[in-house]
Amino acid sequence: MTLTRIKQLCWLLIVLGFIAAVLMGLPLLGNAFSRAESTQIQNSALNLLTERHAEKGSLMWLPDDPGQPRVLEDFARDAVTSGYRRGYEELAYALYSGDHSGLPSYYQEGALSDAQLVTAQTRLAEFADWDHRLTLHFYAPDGATVSFTDQYWYAQGEDEGKRLTIPRLARRTVDVVMAFDDGNWRVHHWRVLADAPVAPVRLRFPALAGQLARIRGVNYEARSAPFAALWTKFDADEVDRDFAQIRRLSLNTVRVFVPYPLPKDAPDTLNALLDAAARHELKIIPTLLDGYTAYRLADLPRILTMLDTLQPQLSRPEVLAVDLKNEADLDAPKADWTRLRFVLGLLADHTRTVSGKAVTVGLIAPDPALSQHLDFVTVHSYAAPGQTAAMLQSARTLRLPVLLEEFGYHTQTNKLPDPHTEADQAWHYQQTIDLSARERVGWLAWTLFDLPNGAVPGNRSVERHLGLLRADGTAKPAAVVITGGHASAPSGSERLSRWRFLWRPALVLLLIVVVLTTWWRRYRNRA
Amino acid sequence: MKRVRARASRIRPRRAVFLLLALLLLVAAGLAWRSRHAPAAALPSFAAPTLKVTPDATGVTFRFSAAAGNRLPAGVPLRVVLSTPAGPLLRQALSGSGGASVRIPYVRAGLTVYDALIGPHSYHGQWRRLPGSAVTPLQPKVGARAVRVVGDPPPALVLHPQDAQQNVSDQPVTVRARQPDSSEWTRQLSVKHLLAWSFLPVGTRTGTLEVAVSAGQAYGERAEVDLLPGPAAQASVSARRTSAPASGRDPWQLDVSNLKDRLGNRILDGTSVAIGSSEAGLISPLNFSVTRPSAGGNVLLEWPAAPQPGQYRLTARSGGASSSTVNLTSTTPLDVPELPVRRSGTTLLIGPVLTALGALPDDGTPVAVRFLAADGRVVRDDTTFLTAGQVRYTLPALPPDTVSAEVRLGGQVSRLRLGEP
């Protein structure tokens, strides 16, 4: 056997050994992956529980039935409440993770049979419940049995990858019996008496179309504290000056962004913004849930509590309308449209009831299914006016009032491959405002100021150059346009001047090329 | 040339192996990618099938049948979700040719809402399951296990009659109770909010209350409640021995009896009875109280008479009951008309001592001996004891200023100057 053959044989053995290792290792890897996935699901479920447990105000006792054989003592009522709520937490965890070992701590008899059957059959189900209202019917003289009726809201759906399948929102009435076993209250029996969706009371806004068509507004970010920083470093004087400036620009509406989770003093800050708007005769469109992208059913109770918390502010006359979420369509690749539509539709109905205002979701382009829950639709466009026109016309097919809620044009002169000048911006504004007038659509420009400081969306440099006003507060030509001035299309020289920033680097590069070429020629000639 | 050829022959096999390896990996990756991204087989469109929902004793069946004149293709995914108080119950399956069915063993009584999805067709509906007849054994809960016939709230019965699927039945419940005096009590209870309950009558006699429940053809075990007497409402006290000497030799004997509650039931054994002195019409105060448990409605108490001779009054109390007062006498412990004492060297000779009756006092009767200085100051106290009516007391070492000794017994005092022989 030659050396070559021996080498070939060795290599063949190595290859075969590698293939065998792969074939044996893949199942082990799959098993490890499956365990990791299961652990990750349980951790996710536990994270849902941590947030659930922090909720307040999700359960209340209505007056007890009269004629009780024994009055339910406060300490006993607290213990019953605790056992009942923790049971729902355990159920939500088991439904999502499939781990139902903890259920017997909170359920017995028929209720435990149901809980075990459901959690054995169902995996990755989302179940959220809130606004429990309990009425006590019976408290046993020996203090070991209670019977009550619970009315509560619930939302459920199956988490299929990102999709939320067969979602449901309804109000349920259930009779419950709990017994005090070995020092703990457990649910033993329950029976559903009623379970039906409750159609929201749909308010009508007959003047809305006219109000929206008259909107000439701006999306507002404070220079010293843009975006979320506005709510932690609020400067009332700065806001007052900025609102005065907005008024001087002949604008009548301001859009602000309210972050979620709600910062501690957010209601007071929103009140201060509304007070400033009132002083300067401006209307406000607050955009809620800024920064929220999860759309989990487990978040619904906290979000609904947030809406209730902001009710005094949202119902003020300075609020023109409420925008529930900015550009939720950007969240669709991660959260899926089924989930978005269900959660935002539910929240839109609740927001309308709570605030008494028209509600929208600030999508880039309207969604027909979601628009059934809205009072008007929005378009966000940073494209050419022709494309904006097409988006507006498409939005009109939904037969709801339309608002051009965001449009803008950056003035970053060195932005490759598309640098802009302030003259370009002014021309864009002229075209868009003319288009809006033709379409009888109100508009809000993005944004009031250039933002040299602070965090901006995606940390993109163009986001710092979208203002009507420069960072020092002076007006760009576009500001003149919105106050009634006129801009024309940029001339040829103006278009050429966009590339002015490249002249110097181009000259330097040319010089280097010339020097190198000269040197190379001399080198070759010498050779 | 040979070297070049040799080099070429060394390179080629290695290259071939690498190429083979790379090819194998590519093929594997390609297969894996294809399996993940294989386009889903497009289902043929079909008309919405009819759905029949059939609840029965052990669950519910969802049956999809092809609409008239149409086909239901096989392999169509279907899912059914029940909205239960425990959350969404999901079942999935694939259709067979011509139909599909899903069975879910959900048996909870009450309203159940369902959503079903087969292909692009969705269905929504609900059904209301009624609970079945109650089954044996019923499990009555009676609280408390023991109650007093006077003063305590009555015991209560709570029952959740259940059918075979652990649903609380709506059947009325019959409760029968038998009291210790054999009188019976029957009541029919309706089930409301998943339970039936009632207070149980305790009557007036102590003993065992027996309770039985039934619902249709279902029965439960007997429950029992101990009916106990109430707190004492009456008590009598008498003395078997009303006079005793203060020496404690023959004690007083008290008998507290007739301890009964308001209904005439003897109080519970072990109930505490407090006996103490009564201040009313007092001749001599007595700092005395004692607590004893009763047995059979009685308390018998013996204790030494008061050390100070005199008349005393005592009363017995238990619960809200207080007895009348009993008079007791403590007599002089020892009646000695004479106490002879003389000195013999370093010994004091005490006695012979006789009682007034002419009898020797008991051996061990204590005799107090006290030594005094000239100014009356007590320099030493001592006690010695009679034996056959006498004591030979050896004088201890005494301070030089000791001038006299006193001997006391039974109220008699004899003094002796120590300077005398």
C-alpha cells in the first residue's frame, strides 16, 4: 500500500468519524435546545407573573349580601382575596408554560380538574383577567367556606409563534366557592353564569372631519429633553416658550408623546403641557404607549389602569383627539398584525370611553381591520409628495376622516446618498401643504426643532435635522412656508449645491490620485 | 519534474477529501433549509362545513360535516377553543376525508363558549350544561364539632352535593338531626351559589347531636356534634367539717355541689371553681383563694384551718354562678393550762406538758424558744419539739447580754431568767 493510499484512507476515516459525531450529536443538541426552550418559556411565563403581581386595583369587593350568618372579617377577606388572585397568577403561568405542578396549591375538586385539563391540553396560551368585582353571598359560621360571584373582564388567545390566534375579549360572571384547607383558601367549585363580549358604547363625533381638516400642527420634542426625557426632565418654562413659538408660526395643534410605562409624575406633566396649550390656544393630540412594542395580553390590565389614571387629563378640552400608539405598523414584524389589531382595537374602545375623545392609532398607513375601532385614520409620509398623495387617497377608501399626522424633510447637507438643503425642505413643505389643501386633510409637521442633543429614534443622524426651526431657534425657510410664505422648486444650481460638501473631499482624493499616478509612472519608467 | 509530480500527488487526495467534506455539508445544509422553508401545501378551497356540537355526560364532541354537495378535504387543520374559567382549552386535529371531529372531556356545568376554526371557516357558539343528580357519598361539613347548649351560636351545616363529574348538583338537600332527647328535626335546603346550608338546632339537653343528609338517592355519613353544658349558673356549698384546730391537724372540708348551667345541665368536668374568703360580716380576715376543677358537678376541698383561731366565711364561684356563704371556725390548736420550764445546767427542761383534757400533746408538737437581752431585744429564736410531753433543750451559745428565755406553747408563755440555776 503506497503512502498516498494510506493518507487517503486516513482522511476517509476522519471524514466518516466526523459524520458519525454529527449524527450522534444532533439529537443531543436537539434535546438541549428543547430543554433550553422550555426553560425560556417558563422564564417568560414567570416574567408575566412578576408584572401581574405588581398590579393594583384589579379586584374589588362590592357590598356583601345582607343577612350573612357571619360577618367576613377584614383579615379573612384579605386572605380569601390573596388566595383567589394568586390562583389566577398560577393559572396564567401554567397556561403559558405547561407546568401545572403548582395548581393544587390554589385549586381543588372540580376547579382543579378543570385547571389541570386546560393546562394539559393548552400550551403558550395567553390569558389576562382584570377588573374583578366580587359579591359575597355566604361566609360559613365556622369560617371555612365562602361563596361569591365574580364579574371580570378577560382576554385570551393562543400564542402561535408571533400570531395571536382565536383571540377573545369578554366579560364573565362566575359563581365561586372557596374553602379554607390546611391554612390556605382554595377554589373548589365554580360555574360560569354569563360570558359575552360587551359592545363598547360608540361615541359619535360629527364635527371631527372638519376639525381634522383644519389642523395645522407640529410634532413636538423639547430641545433640552427630547422624546422620553421630556417626562423626566420637564422644563415648564421651555415648553411655554416653545408653545408660544408654535403659535407664532400660525399653528394650532401640537402632538406630544407619552411613554409607557408611565413615568411617576406623568399625569402632572401632561397637565402642565395641557395648561401651556390652553395659554397659547393650542390643541393637543397626545400619543400614548410610546416605546411599547410587546402587545402581550398580560400587559392589558396595567395599560387599562394607565388609561384610567390619565382620564382626567385625556378628557380635558385642550385634547383634540387621542392617538393610541405611534407607528404600530413598525411593530408588526415582531408582534404580528393579529396581536396588534386585537390589543389596539380593545384599547381604542376603552380609551374612547374613558376620555370621551376621538381615537386613532398613528399608523404609517391605515389598516382596514383596525380602522373599524377608530374614529379617524392617519398617514405618516416622508416620501415625495406624489407618494404621499397616493397614500392619502388609499386611506380615503376606508371612509373615515384622514389626518396627515407626520410629514417632514431633513436638512442634513452631508447625508449620503441623499443630502438636502433647507431650500429643498421648504419646497417639500410647499408641495405637501398644497397637496393637503387639495385633499382637505389636516397635517402635522415633523418636527418643531432640530435636535442636536439627546436620544433620537434609531440614533439616526437625519432625525436631528428634521426641524422647522434650527437648534438655535431661528427659522428655516420651511417655517416661512407654513406661516403663509411661498417656496419654489430648487433651481439647478441649488440642486447642485447639495453636493457642495463633497467638493473638498473630492479635491483631496483627486490630488492623492494624481500624486500616486505620477509616482507610479516614474517608478515604472525607472524600472 | 518528478518532484513536481510527487507534489501534485500529495496535494490531490487532500483536496479531494476537503471537496467531499464541503459537498457533504452543503447537501446537509440544503436539506435542512429546504425542510424549514418548504412551502405549505396549499389546501383546496372548500365550502364551510356544518358543525354539530354534542355535549354528553363525559365531554363534548364537535363534528364537522361537509356541506351538502361539497367535499371536505382531508388534512385540513382544525382547532377548537373552549373559554373556561380555567382559561382557554385548545384542541387541534386534522380532518379526515369527508368529515372531522374533536372530542373534549370538559364536563363543567354552566355556560361554555366555544370558537372553532377549520381552514378559513370560523364558528362561534355556546352551550349550557346542567349539573346531574347528586351521587353518594355526600360530604356534609358541620362546624363546630362541639357547642354549648347555652351561650354559643348553633352549629351550621354546609354541603356541596356533587354529581359524578364534580359539578355541584342543584338537587334539594334533606337534613335530619336527632337531639340527645331523641327529638328529630328535618329541613329541606335548596342549593344556591353552589352550596346548601343551615343552622342546626341544639335543644336543651347535653349529649350528641346526630346529623344525616340526603339528596335524591345520594347519602352521606352521619355527622355528630357534641352538645356541651353551658357555663355554671348555680352552685351550692356546704362544709362537712366546719370547725378545725388552727394547728392544721384536722382540716376544714368543703363540698361545692349542684354546679349546673341555666338549663339544669351539669357543667362540664374540669370547669374551674374558685373558692375564696368572703369579706361580708367578717370577724377575722382570711387571705385565701383556691381554684379547683369540677368533676361530676362537684368539688371537694380539704385544707388546714386558718392559723389564727377565729370565724371565717367562704364562697364558691364558677362562671356566672356564686354560691351562698359558709361559716368556718378555726379553734385554738392546743389547750395547755400549764407550761413548766426549769433550767438544769446547760439544759432547759420543758414539761411535762398536759392538755386541758389531761392528755399528752402529740409528739412533734413545736415549742417556740426565744432568748432576750436586758432591753427586750430578741437575740435568738428557736423551735424545738415535744416528745412524750417533754423537751430537753440544750442551751446554745448565747451573747453575754442574754438575760432571759421565753418558752411558748398552745397560748401559754413561760419565762426564765438565765442567771438563775
